[in-house]
Amino acid sequence: MVGVDRMILSQDQPSDTPNFLDGKVIGEEFVGATATIYVETTDGKEIKAQKSHDEVAHLDTNIGARIYASWQLESAHILPGE
């Protein structure tokens, strides 16, 4: 699991980490100074990232835009299964 505030969004494939997913923007929601970007990965899973307006201002967040979500290794947590 990676916290929604720990996701890094970009239009370009990350070259500095193997920890990324690619997909397309399927939604965007603004609450106060926070933007939540909803992404559908290429395998059909939905993920989301929360960023400030400034952090997403340079991104194409139109529905259908290709986007990459990446994270630093230390931002990931493994949860115990049942």
C-alpha cells in the first residue's frame, strides 16, 4: 500500500525508480487546496493520488490523458493478509 499523498504523478515514464504504474486519468476532484486524481491502470485497477493544485498544474489531467504514478520505496507498506 502507498498513501495517496505519497504518489508522484508525471506524464513521462519515471526513469529513477522501478516503482511505477501507468494508466489514464479517469477523474479529478478538488477539495480546498487538494486535488485528487483518479487513475485507471493498464490492468484495470483504480488508484488515486492527492496533490496540491500547484503540484498538478503542469499535468494534463483531462479524462483519458496518459499518466504515470510512482513512489519511493520507503513510501510503500505491506499489510498483513488474513
